Amino acid sequence: MGYIAQIGLLIASYLLGSIPWGFVFGKLKGIDIREHGSKNIGATNTGRILGQRYAIYTYILDMVKGALFVFLFRFGIIPIRYCLFGEPLLYGLTAALGHTFPIYLRFRGGKAVATGGGVIFGYCPWLLLAGLAVFFLTTFISKYVSLGSLVSATFVLLVTIVLAIIGSDPFIPDFKYSFTLPVITAVIYIIIIVRHKANIQRIIHKSESKVNWHLRKKHEE
């Protein structure tokens, strides 16, 4: 029964991760955001098409997808015996894969930035806050959301390596870390880099779209 529950929760994590919130909000407004802007279902494109408010909604809900099972296992809300290999991060990785390859959209999904951030939040909350600070600072200076995402993802990966080397949390002494943390973070990081390939090329050629979210009144009516 234990393995059935573990695998069942892993599948549930993937299905939760597959929920395309940007696409859902677009459909509620009568818009398929996959046909507009960058055609991505993530928070950035949702914001460009529907307005900043929906970007915030999408980011939060996409983040929750990655955080939920990791957080529940990490803080003992779901007993660890129901966690496959006793590793909560596997459920976060599964959610990130669900976001990137959602079964509901024929496996064509987003870039895993918000969902990946949720994985980190569920396991080490303060690290996401630090990553968000790096994201907003980079985005403010460069005006490129994609660059902010890439720089903050790199920062988070480097910190997870340091935490694994130290083996403990400087802010939460009871938290212990192994190299599973940077390994799974690295897998999510690779997904983010690959999904941002076109953005990286546009940044190099200075043709990447800069932050320019406006509330679209005609969609709010």
C-alpha cells in the first residue's frame, strides 16, 4: 500500500503541475494566449496579453503547483512514509515536468520558472525570497523578464550547491541538506535554460521584448 500511495501522489503532482493557469485565465477571457505574444502559457506572456493582475495570479498558482507536495512532505504534514524514496523534491520535479509537458495541452507547456521557484519555496522558503530579490533587481536594471529569470535561477542553483556542501541551513538549524537538492535543482535549471533558448538568442541580439505590461481594458470588460 505504501508504494501505491507514493506513486499515486507522484502522479497527482504531475497532474497538478500540468494545470496551465495562464491558458485557463485566457480562456475565461475568451482568449487563447498561445496565439498571442510569445505564445507561452507562463506568467510573463499572460501579463502581456491579459494585464499585470493576471500575471500575478498565474505566477502564484504556478508556484503553488511546484511547492504543494514538497512543502507537505518537508514539514511533515504528509507523513514521509508516503514519499517515494523519502525525497520530497521528486514531487516538485514531477510538478515542474507537468508544467513543461502538460498532459492537458498535448505536452506543450511553459518554461518552469514559477513552478521551479515553487519547488524551492516548498523546500527552503527563504531561498525563494532571495531568488525573487535577484529576479526583480535584474529585471529592473535590464528590463528583461527572461534575463531576470535566468540570473535568479543561476543564483538559486549556486546557493543549493553551497547548502549541500555545508549540509545545514544557516537560518533554520533543523533543516539538513544533501546533494539531492542541487541535483534536482540542476535538472529544473536545465529545463529553464533549454526553454529560454530563443530568449537567450534575442537577448544577445538585443531584440528581446522588454517589460511592458499594461492592463487591457477591453479584456477586463
